[in-house]
Amino acid sequence: MTIPPDFSLESYNYDLPEDRIAQEPADRRDGSKLLVLDREADSLTPVDFTSLADHLPKNALLVANNSRVIPARIFGMKPTGGKCEFLLLTPLPLLEPEERDGWQTARAEGLLRASKTPKPGTTITFSDDFRLVAQEAGHFGRWQVELQWKGDLTALFQEMGHLPLPPYIRRPDTDADRERYQTTYSDKGKTGSVAAPTAGLHFTPALRQELSDRGFEWAEVTLYVGYGTFSPVRCEDIRQHQMHHEYIEVPRATVEAIQKAKAEGRPVIAVGTTSARTLEGMFRECGEIQEFQGETDIFIYPGYEFNVIDGILTNFHLPESSLIIMISALAGRQTVLSAYEFALNNSFRFFSYGDAMLIR
């Protein structure tokens, strides 16, 4: 049986030269390009990101993800002396610590990598104040572990950890990434993402101020970006794909801002796919726009009817990824692929440190 093109994974493929994947951020945060996709006018307009305010729908409400990336990748040692790498996947605010024998302990999930896979019960030591016990192996290198630490766990990760740059950035993380792979508005109380909400990386405080001065409202949600964001869609028929779970929060102030915008006929623009997933995931769970805390595994693909957002500001996404499928649900698959072809022909840079696209 033939799979309709909108549901066929291979229909979301495109040729991307390796040198178009941004390995470094632009010289300035707001120094990237912006491709404006106007669905009503059926037009594509390349501009500078600094001119965003000129291209947003009038009086739009922008909703951004304020989660903060943690240096979640740390290196430790097994009792044998063998090296072991651990990538924490559980957001720190979701841990439930207990005290035992002078140590704080908490169950967590993470990726463990070593030349020889550790056995359940193996202790991995990172410092005198931080260790873990490997408990149960899962799929694709995932492990259930017990973290054991003294002092402040966030500070321990900040001191010893490395930023988990996406796998397509083929270089070690640097001190510069600590600033640039983080939005300027990220909330330290929302530390726990293992990937940045990258559409927000382009915003400077000055640009935020200009948007405010020109009548654009700003609201925030939280989605702790998990490693699953890099997981490929493996089903030939995308309708069979099972999306990963991520924890989201939609606070009361954001709900009120959205309800006010809707009542006044003003568009809601998601800053990034994570904000879009959060808002649409909230609506799916609640059946209406309301305050929410919990998990979502919403998978948005063509045929989906958007209930909250009217447009999106986003970066360019991997071929055959759940993210290019999501924006195809909003703008149409052929329209998105044509926009990507235009971007490639006009020297746009792709992925996390790359340029942006506004779908309005």
C-alpha cells in the first residue's frame, strides 16, 4: 500500500551539504539571517534578524521557552580505572533527592558510555563529592542510575560538566559556548535542558526592548529539551512514530497573555519548536488554554489542526526529523521544502547555530 507523501518519511528528506551546517555561532547573537515565509502572500524574503520587528504580524504575542541548558556531560572513572562518560537526561528540577549517610541521593536517567559497558551496581566516581551507581540498562545507551552527591548538584555540574553540543557540531565545547549556547532570557531556576531552544539564541536584550517598544508582547513557557530531540524518526510511515516525552510548564501569566491575545484577535507566535510543542501539548492535555505542568509526547505532523499558535520563529531542521515534519504541518510540506531549497541557494546556515525562519 502506497504511503501518501505527507505521511512518508522520505518525503521530508533534502540534500544538505556538510559545509552548510553551522559549526560556530554568528559573530553577534542577532547577526544571523532571517527567512520570512509569508503563507498568505506565498512569498519568501531574506532579511537580517535585526529587522524581525518589521516582519512580525502586527501586535503579535511571542511565546518563548525559558529553560536553561545544563553542562550535563561529565567524565568519571570506574573502580577498575576505566574512563566513563555520563550525560544526565533528567532535568535537575525534577529530581527528588533523599538524604542517606550524609549524601544526597536521587534516581535519574542518563547515557553512559565506556570502552567496556559497566555492570549494574558499578559506581562511577566524578569527584570526592559526586558519584553515581549504575542500576539498570535501557535502550540506546540509556541507564537508570542513582546520583550521590554532597553540596549543590547544579554547582557540581557547572564546575565539572561540558555542554552537550548537538552531534552535528563536530568539535569540543568551549567556554564561549557556555554563553552562546544559552538564551539571554533563560531562567536559572529552569536549568535542565540538554539542548538549547535554538530559535531563541538570536535574541539580545536590545532586540527584546525594541520589540516591546513597538508593541509586541512577550510570554514564557518551560520545556526541558531532552536528548530525544535528536532522535531520528525511524518509521517509513510517520504516523507510526512514537514521540519522546518531555516535561512542560505553562504558567498562569502566559495563559492570561494568550487568552487576551486571542480575544483581541492578535496572533500568537511561538519562538521555537519547543514553545510550539509546549503550547499545543498543553491544549491536547487540557482541551483548552490553561495552566499546566506535566509531560507531553505530542507529535505534530501534516493534518494536525493548531489550537494555540498562529506562526513560528524557528531555525532550519534536520532532514526527516520530527521538527521539519512539525513545521510542515503549519506551512505545508512542499512550501517548507521550497523554503529550505531557497535558503540553501542563498547561503543560509543550518541547525542550532544557524540562521532562522519566520513562518507567518
